[in-house]
Amino acid sequence: MKGAKRGGWRTALSIFVGLGMLAGVLYFVGWRETLAEIQALGLQGMLAVIGNVVSAMAAWIICWAIILRSYGIRVAIPRIIGARLSGYAISYLTPTLYFGGEPFRALLVSDATSAPGTRVFATIIVERFLGGVSMIVFILAGGVTALFTSGMTPEGRRLLVAGTAFIAFWIFVGLANFAGNFKWISRIVRLAGRLVRRWNRGLNRAADKVAETEDEVYIAFTRHWKATLLAFLVQTIATFLIFMRPAVFFHFARGATFSFPQLSLLFSFNTLLSTFLWITPGGLGTGEAGMIGIYRLVAPNITSHGVVALSLVYKFAEAILVVFGLYYLFRRGMAYFQRRVKRQGES
């Protein structure tokens, strides 16, 4: 109960901070100018933005469905869609953009299959890692070009190289661990159990589950490599749609175009921003403030209110998916707990 209260207070504080920062950003750039930029997008542009966001989500869902099928986990497509949207919603509203809602996603699918929970969670880990690899591919492909063709400052170059290297290092460490089945994560958990005797039994049980999951992920890179490769190609489509977001918005709002190096730098810096500054629900406030700095560095011809308009419009489109995800999670979650109460009553 106390933990739930603390979590509630943290969430409320995070929302308050985000709204405060957003209000400050709008005051700084001009809310009237921002609204005018959104209106300039027009209906066609708004539909294009929503289509971009929905198409990326569709690619993520297809990618996960391919991985689930490769593991022999037969789940109805509506359940997969609902679970993916629910996980996305929780991740979007918590400070961890890339992994916050995954336990909810695993729970919703595990409830509809007899497959072990570790196997279901393994499919999520594989899908998330493929997403990370596809991001690195786009960052490296365009970032290398941008380093040699754009007029970046030395500070900007160092930031890009350091940030990209940091993300790439941990992604490839994870891939090496799972592809080679070295079980580094479960070993670390067991080591923690030896160091903290009080938690030794619980951490050993957790390490056993983690080791099972690592075994399941290893299978994706050995027995299911064809399906994993296909899922990666679909994941790359989703990443490309995100890569093109600035081009989509400013094409309709201003008729502006971006070079490939510019889009690469915007994608790279926005990825770093989402990784380190997603500390409010939806990155509210922090995202807009950070993006203003990014566009001043990469595309100084884009106004600050245009950048904020871009961020708010995409947040609106993403919020549609968040609402559907929360609605599905609430319905399935209530049904899940009702079944548990019924089983306990029968026993």
C-alpha cells in the first residue's frame, strides 16, 4: 500500500513537472505561434501524421506476431494487438520509454496461452532488441554521413559519437549475451544473491527464471533465425517511419525538406533524448525543450514554435494509441483479477 502511494505521488509529481515545463516552453516560444503552426499542418497533414504513427505501431505488432508464431505461441491477433498497445501505453506514461510496459504485455499474452511465461517474455526481449539494432543501423548509416558532410560543431560531433557509442555498446552486449547464451544477466543476479545473504534465496529463484528466459532468447538466434530475420526487416520499416517524422510534418506544415544527413542527426539526437530525458509522462516538457536545442543545432531554419508544434502533434497522435492501450489493459486486467478471485473462491 505504501509503495503504491509512493508510486502515485511520483506519477503525480512527474505530471506536474511535465506540465510546468511545457507551459514554460510555450511561454518562451509563443503559444499563438505554435497553434498557428499546428493549424498550418491542415487536415491532410494531420492524417499523414496519424497514419505515420499508426503504421509504425502496425509494424511493431506484425514483428512481435512473427516472433510469437516462430516460438509456437498461438494467440489471436486481437489479443496481440491489445497487449502491444497496453505495453506501449504503460511505457509511454512511465519514465522508461523502451521497457516499462513489457511485463503487462507478457501477462496479457501469457493469460491466453499455455506457453511458459519465460518463453512469452523472451519474445518481447527479442522484439525490443531487434528494435534497438534497427535504430543503431539508421543512426550509424546516417550519422557517419552527417559527420563528414554537415557543418556540425566539435561539441555536437563528440555528443553524437559518445551517445551513439553508449547505446550501441549496450545493445550489442545484450545481443552477444543472448546470441551466445552466455547467461551474463542470470550470473549477475546470482552474484548479487551471494553478496546480499538476506536476499539469497529470492535472488536465486529470480536467476533461475532469468536463465530460462535467456535460453528461450538464444533459440531465436539459432533455431528461429529465419523468422527473427523477417521480424527484423519489419522492425526496420517501423524505425524508418519514425526516422521520417520530421519530413512528414514539415512537408505539410511548411513545404520544407530535409537532407538525409539532417534526418539522420535529428533521429540520432532524438533517440538519445528519449533514452536519457524521458522522465515525465510522454516526455512532456522535457522532450519539447530538448528538441528545440536539437533543431537549432541541426536545422536552424526551423523555428522553435515549429519544433514544439511538431512534438505536440505527434504526442496527440501517440495519445490515441495510449488511450486504446489503457482501455484494453483495464478491460483485460479486470477480467484477469475476476478470474483469480473466482478460482480462489472455488478452492
